[in-house]
Amino acid sequence: LSAIILNTEDGIVEEMNALGNTAKDNKRYDALAIKRKEVYTEAMPYLEKVIDMDANQKDAINTLLNIYEALELTNKAKTLKAKFGL
């Protein structure tokens, strides 16, 4: 389920990368950045559950760590790194 949710990020990033530097584009970029963070927030509990069920899911661990860092959840990132020796 987290993969399905995170796949929606592709379209957001594509649009972000296509924007220019006008004030209108910057405003749209900021809105898309918020939407991207919402995607991360939505996927996060599913990844956490996967890791709780199977601590050998390296892809899930790395993805969750990237999400924590993107969302500036420093304490959660540190805890995850310590737990899995990253």
C-alpha cells in the first residue's frame, strides 16, 4: 500500500521539475511541495507497520528513513538509524 501511495509522488516531482522561476511557478512549486509531504505522511504509517512486522525489510527501512528526513522528523530518523545501525 505504501508503494501505491508513494507512486503518486512521481507526477508531483515531474511537475515540480518542469516549473520555471516566475512568481506563479514558485507559488505552484510551494503548493506541490506541500502535496509531496502529504504523500509522505500518508505512506509513513504503512512503512512503520511493515518494519514492525518484519525488521529485515531493508527497502522499507531506507524509504522510511528518507521520509523522516524529508519531513524533518529528526528524532524518528535518529531512532531508526540507531535501531538498525544505519
